[in-house]
Amino acid sequence: MALTLAAVKKRAKKIRCVFLDIDGVMTDCKLYLAADGSELKAVNVKDGLGIKLLMKAGIEVAVISGRPSEAMQKRLEYLGLKHIYLNTEDKLPAYEAIQKKLGIKDEHCAHMGDDTPDIPLFTRVGLAIAVNDAHPKALAKAHWKTRNIGGNGAIREAADMILAAQGKG
């Protein structure tokens, strides 16, 4: 379902909210587990800047993830996100709640994901973005694929593309 770059940029011009997954998009999909059961995740600072640049340009950023993570909750709050849904395996109700709150349609939304739980959003949003190392089923439904893998600058790459398409980057 990959589109030409011109078609991707045409869709990117309309984006008013970027939805992100965490594991495999904001992180490299690895969980570092301590003996006490706590976990650590590594994030890329460039991706954090990409999120801030989107918000500075007036584009909302929302996170919907199937797993809970106290560390990621704090990171997302630090970045200034207002729309954070963790421990949410069925992403569609959260997506629709954010859409309603912001008064936006599917064509105004982009979703960046890496695996099969992201496919329901990929089939709804105006711009479906998969990270380079996404599951083949997710890649098949994406409109655009990043050059970078999850957790390694893919969000910044997508942010730069969206901002450039809107003449803001």
C-alpha cells in the first residue's frame, strides 16, 4: 500500500495530529528487565526533538500504547504531550476519543507504528507510517516507510517530512 513520495507529501500537508506507538517506534523494541521486575527503555533524543518540533508547529502529538510504562509516562509528560494512552491494547477507542476532543477527521491524522496492533489505525488515518523494521503485515498497510528503524530517529525523520510538506520545516 506504499504511496509515491508526492502522494505521501500531499497527505502530510493535511496532518494536524500525529499518533505514535511506543515499543518499536519510540524505542528499539527491547525491554531491559531488572531482577525486581522493573524495566528500562532507551529512547532517542532526536525523536524527542522531532516531537517537540511538531508541537511547536501546531501539530498535536498523541501516544497510544498497549503496554503500561511509568518511565515512558514521565518522558511523554516531560515532552509536553497532552494525549497519552498507555496500557491500551485496543487503540481505536483512544484514537476516536482524541479525534473527537480535537475536532479532526481521519484525513488530519497520521499514525506511526511497527506491528499488527497498529493496523486498525493504519486503515483509518490519512497517513500511515511504518518504521523500517516493522512487521511485514504492518509494512503492507503503511503509506510510507521510514529509512530509520524504531528507536533510532524514525520519529524525527517522519516529523521532518511532515513539517517540510507543510512548509514548516
